Amino acid sequence: MSKAPVTDPVSLILRHFTMQEHRLAAILFTDIVGSTAVMQKDEQAAVNMNRRYLSALKQSVAKHNGEILNDYGDGSLCSFGSAIQAVQCAIELQQQLQTEPMVPLRIGLHIGEIFFEDGKVFGDGVNVASRIQSLGVANSVLFSSEINNKLKNQSGFRTVPIGKFRFKNVDEPMEVFALANEGFLVPDKKKMEGKLQERKTEGKKWILALVSAFIFIVAFFIYRNLIHVNGFSEGEKTIAVLPFENVGVMDTEIYISDGITQDIIKNLSKISSLQKVIGWFSVRSFKKTTKTLKEIADELGVAAILSGTMERHSDKIHIIAELIEVNTNKRLWGDDFEYETKDILSIQSKVAGEIVKALKANVTQQEKNNISRHNTDNVEAYKYYLKGRNFWNGRSRTNFDSAEANFKRAIQLDPNYALAYAGLADCYTYNFQGMSQLEAIPIARGYANQALELDSNLSEGLTSLGFIQHNFDFEWDKSKKTLERAIELDPNNPIAHLYYGNLLQYTGHTEEGLKEAEKAAALDPLAFGANWVLGRNYYFAGLNDKAIDRLDKLKPTPLQAAVVAWSLGLVYAQKKMYPEAIQQFDKVSTTDHNANPIDYYAIMQSYGYSLAGEHDKAKKLLDSTLKLTGVWLSPYRIAQAYTALGEYDKALEQLEKSYDMRDLHLFWIKVDPGFIPIRNNPRFINLMKKMNLE
């Protein structure tokens, strides 16, 4: 169970923030066509029509788990948790109202953020849905491209594009689609009217508008670049927290200052109104840097930077911190803190609260609670947790063993320390323990469940569980809900976005998946893992030039270099640039498996040589590798090599073995181009069904 805050300083700091409940929703707007005219002609007929409409609306919205936010008499604003629910409601509602007595209804749908203030509903999503609805005719259902993307892979929905429209007070033109199922009307674009921008057809007016726009752009450029530099305080809320510099702190205790930095990052990342909070793997590279704040900000893509020093004197911790808006060099906030060692638990909450106040960010009550609470009241347990995370960040078998020992020590001191259980789960989901997935993942699941039993709102625990649900259980829908909740609680959690992006792309939602992976890379732009996965996912999507660009920019360790070389080789082979592919495959070491139990690179080399047409070399390398003893070989990788060699039965046998073993790589099978030659084989299709991918 999570602990209540010991004191209330953050609540006092944040009490002036405007309270708003924000949420992302599928928005449904309805309107009875010609209701005013009916009212003027026959008031009782209009009343009866509205009653029938309202009765059908309430029934359909409730059936599809929606909510009527506003009832306008002859129209309504409703919200749903998913686009599918919203469209199903729209279909059922229109079908009901096409029976006598008929109600001429038009419906518009969009996905966007809504928020509530003083009992009223606001948000761009509401405005867009209203404008889309205004284009409709009786018995039509129109929607945005965001809704259409959700329907692409769903049976039962026929959609047609109508065209792009410029709506009032909407900057960019929006593409609108119509439901084309039997019985629904698709409006004629030439006859459509609605809340559109005024069309200026006179030549002189068009030229005048163009000249005015040009003058404005030039003036703005001069203003921005020569007179005023735009910055954080004017709306762009992106921030990096640099590792605190240690003064008079022993090397053996540096993990404390690093841990405090990570906790400040974690607290800030839970504030949804901050567009970007850079992750630890990126900022840690700036320890003792000689780069200027401007150089760091440009590299990380942020507008503001927090930096500081931490000094230890006996039982006192002295912290000096300041927040700088980089482009203007304006000091947004700074303070000087001194704590007794026993008060270390409140440092990150205090600093995070002050920063949020300085940034004038909107903060919900839940977010206030999240950044002001302590996960433990035991100082020593907290120190062991920080030490565990410090080892875990090393990402090796030895480091993970040390991380596990420290997390367990933290739990011994505080058996209700949910974060420590989440740390243990991560030691086994990443599985540098030399164990099989069948051995490791049940252990990880147990720790993740323990963490969530103690704190059901722990984003770290939900992130680990979401990974297990789709990577091991192949329960994609359940994992989707888990990861969406993790992101809701911690909008700037790069790992949660990365897992969510993988899930979406590997189940066929490529565009949405790549956006999530790109978000993860933006939140931790110097992290190897996030950027390698994004490059790999570009390859899976057939975006080979993007993949090369992303992979070329990586700065790998010697172990990681083998992964990058092999990945680049695959992309070049896909582009039929075989000399470049061979050059990359020749870089791949065959001995790195001793350091990395997840992949044995000789098999990957064999696969690559086959793609490049070097079949004899590939066959010889694969055969010699399979004769090795005492080495774990991935059946998924072996299946890739056999497929490239044209030995399809052997490939399918290895894939079936991969399923039985829950090979780590198997969950990307639907999008891996290496299996295109056997994708229509009944055994392959059966495997996809077992994985809930068909």
C-alpha cells in the first residue's frame, strides 16, 4: 500500500494551479437535421421527434459504455473510451432512428483531448468533432482520419474518404471520411456545407492575403531571431534534469545523488502538461560535461534545464539547484536546500514541486498526490533501492545480480516497498540472468503483481506487467490496457511508450506504433535501446532509409556494435545493396554471446549472408554453430536462417519450438519480413492464431 505524505509542502506550493480533469476520448457529436424548421411548423411533432431521439441516444450510449456529456435537445456531445465503441454506437443509433417515426440525424466523430472546468466541457477534440458533424446530412456518419485509422483493421466497417476541409479556427486542413455501410448516406462533397473557413475567390484578395502573410512571416522571423528568443515560459514545456554534481561525496555514495536526480525526473514525468521530460539514460551522459547549457539543450531538444550541486557534511545534505530557460538565459527558479540525512526522502518531492510551480504547469490533483508522496518511509531501504537501480542501469548479468541483491535488501527493511518489487521484476523481464523465458518471466510476473498489490497506480509495475502480457502471454488487448494505464500515470515514461509502440506495430497498427516509438526516443534521445528499437521498427515497416539514418547515429558499446552492424546489414539487404550488407555482416563478432545470452551472432551472420546471396558461406556458418554445445541458441534466429536458405520445414519446426519456449523475439513475427516466404504456410498461420495475431 502506498504511503501518505508525511508533510504537505507540495500541496501548499501547488494550490494556485487551475484544477482541470483532462482525458483522451473518442468524441461523438449528433445533430437533428432541420429540427428548427420542424419546431416552427409543428411544435408537438418536434417534441415527439426529440423524445424518440433522446431515448435512442441514452440506450445506445449506455450499451457501448459511453457518456453523454452535454444534451442540447436536438443534439448531443458524447465521449467513449475507444473509437470502436463510438462508431458502433453511431451505427446502432442511426439504424434505430431510420425506422418510423424517423429522425434525420447526422453524426461526427473525432479522437482528442477533452477537459472539464466549472462543469463545462472544453478541448480541441470537441471543436473538431462539431465541425465534422456540421458537414453531414441525414443518416450520415462522418469522422476524422484518427477515427478511420482505428477502423482499418476492423471487419464490419466500410469507410470512404470524402476529401480535405479547412474548418473554422482549425489551422491545418483535415481529411474527413464517411461510413459507407449499407443503409448509410455518403454526402456529395460538392454539396457539403458546414463550419468551414470562408473561401476567398477574388484574385486581388488572394494576392493581398499572400503579401500580408509574407510580411507577417518576415516580421516574425526578425522578432524571433533578432529581437526576442522564444522560450519555455511562453508555452514550450520541455525540460532536462542534469545529474547533480557531487561535492565532498565519496564515490561509493554517488548513487545517492544519481538516485535523487532520477527521482526528480520521475516525479516531473508524471505531469501531463509537460510535453517532454528527458529520461535518465540520456542526461547521465552529461556528468562533468564541458558543454554549454545551449549545446545540451539543442542535443536533447528541450527549452529548459535544471542543474545543481549536492554537498554532504556529516549528517547534512546541502543542495543548490537552478532552472534556466536556455534560449533567453532566464533564471526561472533557483533555491538553496539543506536537509538532515534522515530527510532525504522529501528532497526530490520538494524540488519537483518547486519546478512545477516555476514552470506554471497545470497539475491535476492525482499528479499533485503522485509527486508529493513517499514510496517508503525507511531511509535505509530507499538507499538500497537507489543502489539497486544504479546497478540495474549497468545492463549486464553481474550488475543485475547486484541490483537484485540490493532490491531484496530494501524489501527486507520495508516489506511494503512497491518500487523495490518493480525493480526485481525488471531484473527478470530483461533477463540477463542466463535463464530461459519459461524460467524468468513467471518470476518477473510474481514481483510485478506484488508491486501492484501494494500500489495499483505504480507506473513501473504496470509497465513490467504490460510487457509480460504481450511478450510472453500474447494477450495483446490486456497488455494494451495495462500500458495505456501506465502512460496515463506517467506520460513521460519512455519504456512504457516503447513497449506500447511495439505492441501496436507488431499487431498491425504500424503508423500508431511508430509514433509511440518515436515518442520514446524523443523522451530519451541518447538512450541506445530506444533508438535501436526505433531503427529496427522502421525496418519492419519498410522505411529503410529512416532505419539507416537512425541506426547510423547510434553510439554503441563494443557489445552493442554487433547488434547495430547486423541490423544495418539487414536494412541494406532489404534495399538490395548487397556489398554494403556484407560489409556490415562481416563486422559482427561470433564471440559476443558470452556477454549477451539473448543473441548468438553467428546465426545472425548466417541469416544475413543468405539474404545477400552468400548461401554456401551462410550454410557452413549455420551448420558449425548448431554443433556447439553448452551455448543457448535462439530457435527464432535459427528459423530466420533456415527461411533465408529456403529450408522451410526446418524453419517452421524452429518457430514452433520458439513458441513453446516463449523466445524473446517471437512477438515481432507478424512484421518480420524474413518470414514472408512462409507466411501463407498452414503451420505458420496456425502459429499466428496460437499467438492471437490472426
